[in-house]
Amino acid sequence: MTETSIDTVPVVAGTVLFLIGLTTLLPWLVETGVRRLHAGPVAWQLAVRRLQLSSGTAARAVSGIVVAATGAIALQMLFQAMENEFTLPTGADSSRAQVAVGFRDRTADEARDITARFARTEGVAEAMSVVEAHVWRPGPLEKGREFAPAAPLRVGDCSSLREYAVLPSCKDGDVFVLLAHGAQGSPDDARTTAVARPGAAVALRDPHPPEDGSERPADGPLPRWRIPTDAKTVDSRPDPTGMYQYGVLATPSAVDTGLLGESYAQNTIRIDPAVPDAADRVRNTAAAIDPTAWVKDLKETERGAAFSSVRTGILVGSTLTMLLVAASLLVTTLEQLRDRKRLLSSLVAFGTRRSTLALSVLWQTAVPIALGLALAVAGGLGLGVVLLKSGGQPVQDWWVFLPVVGIGAALIALVTLLSMPALWRLMRADGLRTE
């Protein structure tokens, strides 16, 4: 919520009362439900009869599932309504590229080799790369300045450079001065052209390194480069990551990247959506090239990590709670089977199929859980609506209960499956033996 619009204490108290009311209602629901069940196959009749004799035990066994499922459904509804407030646009254009990868200290030749390796990676539709560095205005520092004025330099082929600017034309050897017009906090155009403009001589390494001696130029004359006088001035466009860039764009033959100072290669990669693990393959290739490379998925929206963690934690917590309840239900089922050892053996001796008895255990587990989940869905949706109305939020999704119901169905199958070995042992003929 953008503001504290829910009075916490009354809502928490109301929620607790709500859940207590549901657990109180559950025994009545199970008892009434199994009493109204009609005749059916033998397996169904055996399960119904057992439930009619022990409906209270069945209700107590699944009450924990009802509480956990109700709370999970209500909270998932609340988080669904709040999701937009924690989801922000990144500016990235995932139609142009889906993954970005960066490598430090790479020349143009090395960047081309890296691009070729990505292009050979299964699931990669297209890989583009540029070498990123800086150019500096040479000469003495201006009074009051600690650093020489600099501008970014990006070296790549024409298709890669078009990701940063609308180019009128492009061939190898061309150079462009890129202006962002102050977009996204970038320097104004005057500061950019004070360093990078057609015909300007620039240093390819910092002419005034830090006083601690780090990153000092190599011995000998400082490498310089003159921006061609016919370099075109072009306007910046958002790159695939959503950023407006500025500085100089150069094709590979226009500048010797081996003379650059600190530089790194950035790749933007478009993957084939038909290959489900293409992004993972890209990460594996990046790690094989350089384990220190950074990899970023390009998504148009980004959800707050804390929000996603809390939402996932609620579902995981409710699932664990239901698993504990399922374990209790399994113990209850096994105890009931042991109490019916002679009856089960007698039924098998008189020709009842083992599969029929197995199905009866399935129905005996499924009916109370299904009734409990039905109550949890109704209660969870109702509680969710109350919470949303308390905060002035509309319902965004009425189907948030489906994952919880799916977990419940899986628990039915799990309890039944785990009880089968004991059932098979109890149906042997030695179960008729008596002292």
C-alpha cells in the first residue's frame, strides 16, 4: 500500500476470528457432507462408511490445511492487488535483446571472438557487441578541476552501433559524435562536444591519472587519436537496456582499440524463444569465457525483490504447513488401517479386489481434504475481499486459489501413495490369524 490505509489491529483480530470460525465450521461440514453422500461403487461405499464413523477425526486432521490454505489465498489476493505498486518499468526493450553480458579489458578483436562464441551458442538468434572505453581532452587541467574532461567511446560494427543511435548511413571506417541532449541525467551537449567533436584530437588514455599512481599511461608518448573531420553528429536512442548513451561511436577500422586505456566489451543478445533454456546457455558461455563476466536479463518490468520474497515465502510456508498436516493425516490413516487389519484380510478372502480397497483409501483421504479446501477457497476469497476493501483496493485476480488447490490435490495423492505399502501388507491372509 502506498499509505497505511488499513487499521492493523482490527484487521488482525478479525482475521483470527475468521479462521477460528472456519475451523469450528469444518467438523459440521464434514459430518453433514459425508452423511449426505449417496451409494456408489464398493470402494466409495467403504470410504463413506469409514468417514461416517469417524468424521470428527477426519475434520480434525484437515483443519490445519483449512487454516493454512485460507490464509494463503487471502494474502495472495492482497499481494496480487499490491503487485503494480511494487512493479516498475526498467526501460529495457526485450523485443531487441533479452540478455546483456559485459567483459572487462577486451579489445575489438577479442570482442569479435566473444560475439562469435555467443553466436554459436544454441538458442542465440543474434549477438552484438561493442568495446566501451573513454577519450579525454588532452592538455593541462583547468583550474579547480581534479579530472580531465572525458567522453565515452564505443567501438563496434554498424549493426551494433545502430542500437545506440539513428545512423543516416554506416560503413566500416565511419565515426559518429553521439548526443543525448541531457536525457536521463547525461551531460548537456556542450560538455560532450567540449571533448568529442569532429576534428578534435583526443587522448586514448587518461592524461592525468590519480596521484596514487594507479592506471598511469604506459611509458612513452600518450596515445592520441583525431576524430575525423567528417564524423557525423547523431542523436542518441535508448539502447536495449533502456539507457541513452553519449560520446563517440566508431567502427573497428577507425581506431586502434589496442591503444585504449581501461575498456570492456558489452554484448547484447537476442535469444530464440523456441529454445526454453537459451538464457541459461548464454550464461554458461559467458562463464566459460570469463567467470567474472556480469550477465543481466533484460526485462521491461522489474518487481521489488523483497515483495517477491515475501509473496513466495507465504506460499512456501503454507505449503510446508499443509505437508505437516498431510503427515498427520497419513499417521491417522495408517492407524485406522491397522485397526481394520482383520476386516481387510476378510474382504480380500471373500473376493474383494485389492484395487477396490486401495481406491477406498484414496476416497477416504480425498473427501475430507476436498471439503476442507472448498471451505478454504470460500473463506480465503471472502477474507481477501475484506482485506482489500479495508485498504480501498479492487480485486485483481479471483483465481489465486488455484495453486493452493493444486497443492491440496497433490497431498491427496501423496498420502494415498504412502499408505499403499501398509495396506498391501495388511490385506495378506495372515491377517485372519488370531490367538
